[in-house]
Amino acid sequence: MDDQDFQPNTREEHLAQELADRLGDPEGLPFYLKVAHRYSEPYIRATLSRVMETPRDRIRTSRGALFNWLLRHYGDRSQQSRSDSNPRP
């Protein structure tokens, strides 16, 4: 997806565009669109805040990679704990 041709229309698309811009990762826009559909906006914003507060010298690869790792690591864990507390019949 060419970032320059992308025109966000929905709240989720605007959020995905903001993530790509703030994380300096325009190539990651398709991933951020998936993120915006899958996770709640407060969770995404809290994760983004944590990444942006991380000093540059503490980031191994990129802010985008750190965001991805934090989101998946803690997001999957919180989803697991919710399913454990609400077992399916």
C-alpha cells in the first residue's frame, strides 16, 4: 500500500495513519490498520505512549518494532487472561 495515496476515512484508518507517522514507519501502514481493527484505541495509545517515552538508546531495532513487540506480547497475554477468567461452555 502506497502511504502517499492512502486517504484515511474511518477513525481506525486515522489511528493507523497516526501510528505510521509517529513511529516513522510508513511501510508498516497495513500492519497498523490490522492493529487498529484488533485492539482497543486506549490500549493502542497506551502502548504508543510507552514506546515514545522510551529513550532512543534503549531501542534495539526501531520504535515500530518495539511497538509491535509490546502490543503482541502484552495484548495476547491480556486476551489469554480474559479467556481464562471467562471459560467457554
